[in-house]
Amino acid sequence: MKAWKQGRSLLDEGRAAEAVEVFTRARTFDPDAPSLVGWQARALAAAGDPAGALREVDAWLATHPGDPTLVYNRACYRARTGDLRGAHDDLAIILPGRDTLIAQARSDPDLADVDLTGIVEERAPHVTVTGEQGSVLLGDLWDLSLEIGLERELPLSVTYEGDEPGIFVPVRVVDERTSGDAGVVRTLSFSLLAVGGGEGQMGPWKVQVGASRPITTGASAVRWKVVAPSGMAAPSAMPDLLAAAFPLPREVLADRETPSAATWGDRLLVVHAAGDRVEVTEAATLEPALRMEIREGDQIRRLAVAWRWAPDARGAQVKISRAGAPVLDTQVVR
């Protein structure tokens, strides 16, 4: 017990090599104690020798199989030494049915590259859809939001499956992410410009999470009504029907540099920081543009504007300046 306390104290002080010596000596007196094996391995890993840590745990498990803590530790050391398949196999033994250990594995940086698909059964996302109540006037904005509760951060797609209303132009989508003990919540807030009169429902939707073994759930529809008084003209905007797949800013902007400009489908996409000044060849694009924001708390982390190309446009000149200084000047070819 004295040696165990001494070794722990040395580890806390960052003196991992000395801790290795203490735990190694302690094991000569109690070679079958799993806790000492675990601490000796932890000290070896902290001293920069994860391969040595793996050897010690591996040797102990060869004669004492099944200890969940040491099997978990071996998975970590295997992952750190590049054996992701071995780490996966270890986790497949101990994770099913152990919610606390599953949560630990999902947040453990040592296991970040280990695919838990097939080991842990993901729960379907919880989806809540809300739309602004009442009527909206032709030319005004109608707000719609999807709140999607996930166990953890996963690839996400939202597909619109309802009848195409054809009278809304999406002009803004905000992607907010919050996390807590209950998991991750993605809130997608859409602002839709009403360019025609009528009433109906928006939805339903299909929400899919995961990539290799995706889980799908449905989301209900919400009612809408656009009032168009007699003689009132629709906004001077080309109808832009809602796409089958809603644009999700995190997925659209995931690997794009800030600032940058490129084509995105039938649009010109410009990614920039909040506060940047953006200038685009006016004749090359059509309004209204789609503004996409990624938010964390009250802060805009990424921002993009997607303009539709004018019918005869062959490209556009994009200039971005920050605090008065130019940061991007590029030609984008359609």
C-alpha cells in the first residue's frame, strides 16, 4: 500500500519514470494484483513507452483473462501503438451493456480513431420540429427550426420528404451545437422568404445520423400559410424550390478554408469570418442569397454566403477584406 501511494504521488508530480520503478518493485511482492499492473502500465505510458505498457497488460491478461479495466486499458495502448483492430476487438468484449464505460470510450482521446460501429448500438435521434405560428405576409420571412438530440457528435443529414410547396426561398440557416451530460443537441434554424401565396404543411422530414450503419428517424410536419393581398406583387426573386436535402452548415463547410470562394452545386459559395467585408461581381449573382452560420454559444464560428448564379454568368470576382486589409481576391469560374 505504501508503494502504491508513493507511485501515485510520483505520477501526480509528473515523475513517471520514477513511478515505473516503484510500481515494478511493488509487483515483485504482489505479481497478481490487477491494480498494480494497471498503474505500472499507466506509468510506462506516461513515461513515453505505450508499447511497454501494452506488453505488461498483455502478459497479465494472458493468465488472468477478462478483467474489464485492464482490457479497456489494453485497448487504449493498442490504439496508441497503431493497432486499431486489436483495440476494436478488446472494446467489443467489454463495452456492450456498460453505459458508463461506453460514455468513457466515446470521449477518450486514445480511442478517437477506433470505430465503435457494430459494438455500440446507437439510439435514434430525438427530433422536434417547430414553425412560426399564424400567417405570414407575402414577402416576409417564415421561421422553421429542427432540434435534433444525439448521443454524441455524428454525421447528420436532414432530407425533406413532404410535398414541394414551391413558394419559399431559404435565405438563412443557423447551425447551433450544444453539449451536456445528455449528449449533443443540434438546432437548425431556417428563415424562408415567402414568394407566393397559399397554405399547406412543411414536412415530414427524414433525419439520419451515422455513416457506416446510419440510423434514421422521422420528423412531423408543421403548417404554414402565406397571405397575398389582392394586387400585391411577389418579391422580385427567382423561385428557388427547397432542395431534397436541407443544407447543414457544419457539413457544407467542414473542410473549407476561411476565407475561400468556390462553386457549390448551382451556387457561388463564399466562406468568411464574421465582420469581414465581402464584394462579389454584382451582375454574376442573384438575390436573395443563402446565409449559413455555425454557432457555438453566442459566437459565430464559421460563416458562408451562397449566391445563385445569374443565368448568363460565367464566373465572378470575389474580394474579402478584414479590418480594411485585403485577405482574398480571386476569380471563381462557374
